[in-house]
Amino acid sequence: MQKKILLVEDEKNIARFIELELRHEQFEVIVSHDGREGLNLALEQPFDCLLLDVMLPGLNGIEICRRIRAQSNVPILLITARDAVMDRVAGLDAGADDYIVKPFAIEELLARIRSILRRVSTKVEAEANNLIKVRDIIINQQSYEVIFENKKLDLTKTEYDLLKLLCENKNRVCERDMILQSVWGYTTEVETNVVDVYIRHLRAKLKTELEPYIETVRGVGYVVRE
């Protein structure tokens, strides 16, 4: 079945180029050059993926993302000309699934779209089986088992609860206080540095030659990236 994509990009030459490439890859594409119009389209029609430029007239891409997330879990990929850490964090915190920085190769954009669509398909399948899946981590919420790179991971209950919280909120930064309250409880007397200690434990058990699973956002907390 043909996948339907909404592209919201105010630079018309760039929008036309992306549209043609997406159509060549057999996607159905709807294009908007205005933020408010793009938001209305996203809320009125069903889409398989949204491509939102950050700098848009009418309404910026991050605000569009935030408003859509209040009503929908449709995959969102932000297109930005800014590569500052806080811009990326703001977009991901608003609910974006991924981002790509201009200028980019069209092959990379297509790869990221395919990756997002695969994750959505995997997520639907996982939810049907009561699983949480992030890259090579699979959490079985019924058996309280964690499979990492096809092997069972030996975790304490606290480590399991912490990893489950981070994976449930993948691509969203979890603040230390939020982690402390969610995993240890509102009435806990432990210090916030206990979170850092358990993060180190998890990182040691989630060793990989690829991009680390748990990223530190300095002064804020931690995030598991898809």
C-alpha cells in the first residue's frame, strides 16, 4: 500500500525537489509552504509520516510538532538548517521522531523516512505482543525479561524499571527528578546522584560498538535515542 507523506517546506525549490524524489520512490506526497496550513492538513488528513521544516511562515515546525503530538502519534521528521544541540533537543522534546540538518543528501532523507516507517511497523507489532523495542533492546513487560542483541540481559528490578522508563520515553529527555520519582518513588530519601550510578550500571550492560543507547543531556537528564 502506498505510503502518504506530508511535506511542509517554505523553500519552494527544495520542496519541489524533495516531492519529486519521494514520488519517484512511490510515496504519495502532499506539499504545503505555510506552517498553519501544514498543521491543518496534518490534523485533517491521515498521513504515514510528516516532514516539517523548522523555520516556516505562520507557525514554526517545532510548534506544529508540539500541537500534533497533543492529538496524534504520526511519525514526524524535522528538517532544520540549525545544528545547535538545544535546537535538536527542543525538536525531540516536542515529540519529533528524528531530524535531519540542511544541506542533506536525498539518500539520507529517504533512509531516515524508511527507518521511521520500519520503527512504526515494529512498534505496532511489539505493542500487540506487549513488548517495548528500541534498536536491539526488547523489553517483555509480561515476563519482565530484557533481550539485548538476542541475549537475555541480567538486570536488577531497579535497573529494569529505569531502562523501561527510558525506552518508553525514547527520543524524549527524562529529567533526573522525573526519573527519581518514577523509579524510586515520591517519598524516597535517596539523592539524585543515585540516578547517575544506575545509568552507569545500565551503560556497562548495554555495551555496543555503535552509537550508545543512553545519552546524557548535560544539566537536564538522560535520553534513549532510537
